[in-house]
Amino acid sequence: MRSALVPPITPKSLGQDLCKAVAPWGQLNRWVSLGRFGSLGLVCLGSTAIAWQLNALGGFVFWTGVAAIAYGFWLVCIHDAVHQTLTGWRRVDLWLARSLAWPIAWPAGVYSELHGLHHRWNGRDLRDPERIQWSRAEYQAASPLRRWYVRHQWAWDILVAGALGLIWDIFRQGWTRRGNRPQVLPQMRLDVLGILLTHSSLLLWVSQTGAWAHYGLFWLIVTWIVGIMMQTRAHLEHYGRWQPQASPLLTQLYSARNVNGRCWVNWLMGGLPYHAVHHAFPHIPFEQLPQAYVAIQTVLQQHQQIPLTLEAGYWQTTIQEIQHYSLIETQ
């Protein structure tokens, strides 16, 4: 029986305690974020330069693969830029995001608009533009072919749809949600123009060198590897975690997945292994999320709430989750 001297636990008091607990973290250190941005960029561009200087096919494929992996991690910086935890300057962050995204035809501006809706609707509104998991009602209304897709969604999205599937989905969701975010259409026009100009310049250079086969092989490898990385990340972050709660803050904490990983994994992934913490407090820079995770766990324990879970790792969790499918149960 609770003592009359102890105030009852309410969503408001829990939220206040959570905010107080993470208050020491949230100050952006631009040297840390830009250091990560620059390091990944050097590895990506350096590997690309090495690949294009080699005549041997094996060496070209190997170094292109290295460049693609580095590019996949480098693209995560787009997420930092959208939340202004890259430089903290909105215009600079967004243009850095575009410079990373346009070579692979990723509409960074549209993504930046949709991502705001994602943070608002995750775990509580099926209109969430980044929702991966299907609801039971959607599954029951789907055709047999689409039901087959839902049952094999992880394997299909990661190994087949890849980067092109994600890019198409961003454009589709941008058009669908244009009424919710008026800036989506101007951003879409800018993205399309930027993508066309970027690839026109690349194609002009290839036409002068005549390296059409290498160019095609290069982008085939890059889009496949980056697609695997980005799709795996997208599925792991939220699939099977749709858990509406009494308060928006708790909804974000329980409707995203945390993945255990060493400090270098957290560095490469820009803090996304602590995705639940990021969703609740998106202003916290990536390198400070592990400390915030510990502080949040303490508050949840004090308020007798279910603790956050920490999955074993990216590959272990992917292998486990890819073997079954689940649906969102709605009332």
C-alpha cells in the first residue's frame, strides 16, 4: 500500500523525471559529429578512388565493396543532419545531407519532412510514413500475393527491394503525406532536380572515359550493399515494437528497439543502436545516447515501469526476426 506521504506516480511526473535524468546530455559537440562525418567520408571516397584506378576486376569489386560499406555508414549522417545533431545549423546540415543522398538518388529533403511525422506518429498512428510492420486489418484486406510478401517481408525488403525500395517508398510517402507537411512538394522538386544534375554530371564523366561497364557494376554493388544495410536498420528499429502507451514519451521508449553493440558499432551507426532513447529524446547527440540509456533505465525502475530491452546485436536479432512475421493489433 502506497504511503500517503509519497505522491502517486503519474505519466506527467514520470516524464518530468525522465527529462531531468537526461538533462546532462544533449549538448552538441560539433568536433565529434564532424569527425565521424569526415572519417567515414574519407574512407568512402578513398576506397572509391582506389577502385577506379585498378584495372583488375577483382580489385575493383573488392574496393567498391569497401566503399559501399563506408557509404552505408556515411549515409546514417543524414539522420543526424535531419535532427540538427551534425553541425547544429539547419541549412548546413540539410545541404550536407543532400550532398550525401543525391548520388544514390535518395531524396534527403523529402525524408527530412517525413521523418518529423515519423517521430510524431511512431507507435500510435498507422499513418507513420516510416512504419514497416503491417496491421492485421491491412493483412486481412490484402491480396494473396501481398500476404505472401508480408510473411516474407524481411527477406524481400533486405535482399531484393534494397535501396531502390526505400527510395521509392520515400517518394510515395512524400506524395501521400503532402497534405500533412506542406514543404514536402518543394523539397521533392529540389531533390529530383539535384538527383538529375548529380547523375547527369556523373554520366557526362563516364561518357568521356567510356567506362560504362565499370560504372554500371559500381552502382550495382553500391546500391545492393547499401540497400541491405539501410533495410536491415529500418526493420530492426521498429518492427514488432508497436506499443502505444499512456504518455507520448513512454510510447516512443517502448515503440523502438535498442540493440546492444560495442562503442565502435554505436559510432558507425550514429547512436541508432539506442533507437528508443533517440525517439524519446531526439536532441541528444549519438555519442551521449548510451549514458542517457542508463539514466532512463534508473528512472523507469524507480517508477516501477517495464525496463527497456537491449537486443543481442544487429545480425543476431536480424536472423531471429527474419524467421517469423507479426502484425500490429489495433482495436
